[in-house]
Amino acid sequence: MEQIIVETTVAAPIEKVWAIYTSPEDIKQWNAASDDWHTTRAEVDLREGGRFCSRMEAKDGSFGFDFEGTYTKVVTRELIEYAFGDRSAQVRFAPAGSGVKVTVSFDPESENPVEMQRDGWQAILANFKKHVEAKHASTKP
């Protein structure tokens, strides 16, 4: 099955976009597809062969899971590739005007419709954009 692709353009410098995408403390702030979910724990060992894990939970405590895997390729401020289970994903960072285009492509799973998966990952990416831009605005002179 073809990979699913989601993207956004973030109005912030590449260094800030990269740092916030890979910081465990920031991941806990933006990594949710909806307001009734949150990430309670995030671990990042950002190197090829390094592991990552984000604990995602429903805020009402009804469900939770670990999203975890292994980094397979890391090119600072350009590319993160990782494997999770029998699936893989790529995150690309590219200059776009005065910001950064972030493109995520990933192998779909078979339990949920493709549209639902695309919408969920796009919502997470929208939260990332909102978090970065708010944080960037608060640090401008």
C-alpha cells in the first residue's frame, strides 16, 4: 500500500523547528491528534539505531499506548527516518520562504481507514505548527 503523506509549513527558523520536533519536553506539548488526548511521556535518542517512545493517553484515562520505534536515518535539520513495528516513516524539513515545510510520509496500518490515519497525523502536525509558531512568537524581540 502507498505511503500516506501529510505536510505543513511552519513560520519559524529551521533550527527552532528541528529542535522542537525532537525535544521530549516539546513533544509532550504538541503530540496529540485531538484535545481529549495527550502525550504523558516522551523519550528521544536521536541517532541512527537510537530509540524513541511517546506515551499517548486519552485524558479520561480510558486508553493509552506507546508509540515507539528506532531511528534508521538522521540528517540534522533535513531528515528523520524511523521504523515502528513493521512500518516506517520519514519526516523531511525543507526551507520554504521565511519558514520550514515539514512533510511526514508513513506506511498505513490495516486496522483503520486511510482517511482516518491521514486526518490523525495531519492533526498532530497542525498542533506541532501551532506550538512552534507560538513559542517562536514569544521569543521574538
